[in-house]
Amino acid sequence: MEIIKDGIMEAFLWRDACKFYDPAKKVSDEDMKFILEIARMSPSSFGYEPWRFLVFQDFTFLNEIKEHTWGLVNSLNGASHIVIILARKKVDMQAGSAYVEYIMNECQRLPKEVLERRRLIFNEFLERDMGAITEREVFDWSSKQTYIALGNMLTTAALLNIDACPIEGFNYEVLETMLEEKGLIDSHHFGVSVIVSFGYRSREPDHEKTRQPVDSIVRYIDHSSSDIL
Amino acid sequence: MEIIKDGIMEAFLWRDACKFYDPAKKVSDEDMKFILEIARMSPSSFGYEPWRFLVFQDFTFLNEIKEHTWGLVNSLNGASHIVIILARKKVDMQAGSAYVEYIMNECQRLPKEVLERRRLIFNEFLERDMGAITEREVFDWSSKQTYIALGNMLTTAALLNIDACPIEGFNYEVLETMLEEKGLIDSHHFGVSVIVSFGYRSREPDHEKTRQPVDSIVRYIDHSSSDIL
């Protein structure tokens, strides 16, 4: 166990949002497939997997639109792969949608009684519990699930000594429109959630890793706790 | 590398949103600290770490409010730890807020020119690029960051053969109010993002792990790609 912990912590200390990729080094097909497989195996709310992954190795199109994707500039200069992660919209993420029915019936193969219960509770969960009613609120909820996959992709890459950079620096609406025009997404069902690039660093980060001290972010609550804001 | 991949994949195949915890088995303080340390080291947008972790080992309070937290019921019956993950609200997550200034100055110790640039671009990024303007939109963006930490906590637990269950099944508003009344959060700054429990399974899952086939979720885009929806 200590060896496993050491390996995980080493990867977390080593990883950094890579700003300087070495254009000469490419992530192998096999490693990229593995990282995507880890995304695929990631958990999501109700197991609805509200995601899709567009994998670019040829950056021609991304270079064409780079004035709208400022966060991508470093990655376009030498990353090996850029993955645009899409999340599903409300048309899919609601009880009775063709997509949710497909997942429950064809993929999860839920027993009839579970399936019927899910049909009943899902909208109540989204609307009453999560307060996710509008297109945007439901999309953001889908998008949150993709950040679980994102976290796992980043961590898996680090464990394999592959660099990565998570990217939110772009205009979401513009990118969605441009992907739609290029025929790369159906914006009725999908929106852009986040981007992540992979490759190998050409030099070490020029800053130290910083985090708030653990006491600032973790609170142990016991029965007598109160006023511990 | 193959050994590392085998270990990661084994953990992903083994993990499951645990429904049946063994009340007799507790996660050691040391392991729990490690999982929280991994959360702390997780990346977040701009490195702003918009999260806080409330760790419960004594479930007295959580049992009192369980009628509002249906997703917690299985965990209350035998989990070792329950962690309520909080995300920061708009009052903190905007340029010039005391919190962002604290992170940039005290924690990241950014050079003056970087700091000034960030002050300039941050609101533009949030408002123009992400379209995150309302309280809810900014909170959901904060919350997305916590799902990176969540994914890393789940994966780290699985690598250590510790079971976990991510939980969204509760009324967010009600839980926030109750935590506030108990003095456990300052709802001016924080809202509830998601919950995760840890412990050890008492029996194997009663269902197989299912996922969509890789071809349904991954699209490799090359220069000639189009109409590949």
C-alpha cells in the first residue's frame, strides 16, 4: 500500500498543466487509447455517461479557429493529442429521452422494476433535488460528470509520465458553433464541456506547485462540532 | 508501464458505487488523510481550489437529516467516512474578491505582472468565454472543479482497495440550509457540491459493470473528417 501511495503522490507532484510541449515527442496510440479507456470507465451520475470525446492529432482545424481558443495556444505548439470533451444537453438528459432509454435498456440492461423506478425519480432528482431545470443548469450537471472523466484522464496520464493540460480558455458558444459548422458535433445533443491536451514536456515548469494548507480546506466534523466555519 | 496500466485498469474494473458497506471495517486515519491529500493536490481552473471538504466519521447529524438525503441511506449503514464537498460561490469566484486575491498573493505568490493580467482577464473569461454570470452559473463552474477532485478521490480509493460511493441524491438547498443552521458552512461563501462516502464493501456488487462501447463515445478526427456525428 505504501508503494502504491508513493507512486500516486509522485505523479501528483510531478504533474503540471503543461505549457511547453516537446513537438518531437508523441503519445503512442496505445497510451492514448488507454487514457480514453479510463475516461470511458469513469463513473457518472446514474451511470448515464453523458459525454463524448473528440480526439485531434491533426491540428489543422484547431489552428484555423485559434483566435477563439486562447487557452489552446500552448498546446497547438507541440502537444501530441488534443481532446475536446463534449457533454450531453437536456434533450438527452431527462427521463424518457431516447438516450436515457438506450442507456438503461441496451447498455445497463436494467431489470424492469429498477427501470420503472428510475423513470419516475430521475426528473424529480434533477428538478427538485439538484434544481437543474433550464437548458444551462442541466448541461452544467452533465458537464460536471465529464470533469470526473477529465480528472481520471489527467491522473492516468501523470501515472504514465505523460503530460497534460486541462483547458477552459475559449469561447464556448463560438467553439460549439464552429464544431457544428465543421460537422463535428450535433449541437442539438452536445455542447463543449472542456478540453484537455496530452504530450510530453520540453522543460520543467517554471513555477513551484502551490496549494492551500490542508487545514484551510479540510474540516473534521465530530458530534460536538459547531461554529467551525 | 504495462504493470502500471494493469494496476489502474484493475482498480477501475473493481470499483463500484458501493451500496453495501461493512460496518465493522473502517478506513484508517492514514488512508483517509491520503485520499484528502490527493483532493488537495488536484488541479482546478486558474489553480483557485474552489473547494472545502467536511469529513464525518460520526454520522449523528447526517442521520438526523436523512429524510432529505435519500442517496446517503446506504452509506449511513456502514460507511466509514462521509465527505461533503463544498464549492465556492460567486462572491469568492470573481476578480478582485478577497478569496481570489488571497490565493494569488498568499498561496500562488504570483509575480506582479501575472497577477495584474489575471485580474484583467478573469471576469472576461468567466462572463464572455464561459457565459458564467449568474450566481448559479458561477457556482456550477466552481462545482465542476470539485468533480476533478472527486474523480481523483474515487480513483485513489480504488487503487488502495477502499470502496467509495459518489452521491448526488439529496436536496441541495435543504442540505445547505441544514449545514448552515448547524454552523458547519458559511452559505455566503460555500454551497454543497457533491458527497462521497468511503469504507469497505460487505459483498460484491450484484450487477455487472456496463459502459457504452468505445466507438460510441470516442471520435478520432483527422484533417478530412466531417459528417462524423
